[in-house]
Amino acid sequence: MLRKIINKLPGFNCGNCGYSRCDEFAEALLSKNKNVSDCPILIREEFKEKRNYIEKILNKSTDLNNKKGKIIGLIDNYEADIVLEPLSGENSCREVLLSMGSSQMQINDIIRYRPLGCPITHFAKIIEIQNFLLTVNIIGPGERLGKEFQYKDIGTCIVLAFKGKYHGKNIKVGETVRFLPKHCMMQKIHSGVVVNIENDNVIIEGIDLKVWEPAQKFD
């Protein structure tokens, strides 16, 4: 779906939508962070046909994610058990990263990294540091564009855990769950093991971008 949207965007990379490149704007459309009308080029009459095509794709993705109350990933069509939302007052659910370069990091630093197994480079703000573990809030990729700030490039990191508020199916500690981080630009289903639940807040560890079928039960 992302490629179809990119192909229909003007391709001017003008930055008037708040993003420097049209492909970043396409990602924001799919993740519901932007509307088609935020592109001043698309609202022109000569782009009406392309605008309508993009809106149909976005409506289809919304229907897919809401079909019979199911949570469906856009990139692979797997069904998730829960959606992971940001904790109160934060802009994304938290990620806990393993980075061998964390000794040079400080709280509030902005870092650029690529999660192992993910093709998209992330930008994040460090909110906690413990030994080689960095707890971060995602601020990009899209949100970084058009802004001047310094960041530290720490290369590829392993995402060990997610922390956030969840909604969806009832889950329990020790259970392996499929979940969709709401900030995920690819809207890809992740999997992991629930290690803590407090009210609607959950910590999921053992993160894997591969999604396994539930094991069959035998008598």
C-alpha cells in the first residue's frame, strides 16, 4: 500500500506538508499522522484523480484494520492481539534498545538507529539509561524532517522490549502475544512475551518481527 501511495503523490518534495520528502508524507498518511489535505499540491483540481485514489487506499487500510474488530497489520496481514499506545503524556510507546555505544549517550540525547530486522531508520529521544540499555521515545522518521537539531548515529540496535498502554484482547503475564505498536510506520505486527501488566500498562520483552502461528494443542 505504501508504494501505491508514493506513486500517486506529486513527487515534488516541496516540504509544504511538513515533511521534506513525499515518501515520508506517505508513511505519515498510513500511520494516520497526516491527512491527504495536508498536501497543498494534492488539493489542486488537476490532482483530483490521484487524490481520490490515495483516499480509497487509506479507506481500505482503515477497513482492513477494523474488520470485525480485528487488528490487522498492513504489511503482512497478520492479526494482532493488542495495539500498543503511548504511556500518558508521551508521543509513542517506549522501546528498550541494546546498543554497545550507550556509554557515550546521555538522557535527552536524540539518536538515529535502525532496529535489527526493520528496514526503516528511527529517530528517538533517550529517556532512561541503564548499562547498555537505552529506553527511548520515537520521534521519527517523519517528525525529524524540516527541523534543525543534532543527533548521534548509533547504527543498528536490538529492540529488547516495548512499554505502553494496550487495548484489545485480554492478555496475561507469561503469554506470547502479537502486538502492533501504534507508531510503527510499516504498521507491522510484532511478537513478544508479556512480563508485566499494571492496569492498562504492559511491558513486552523478547521482541521479534517474525510472527509465529499459535502452537497446536494435543490431548
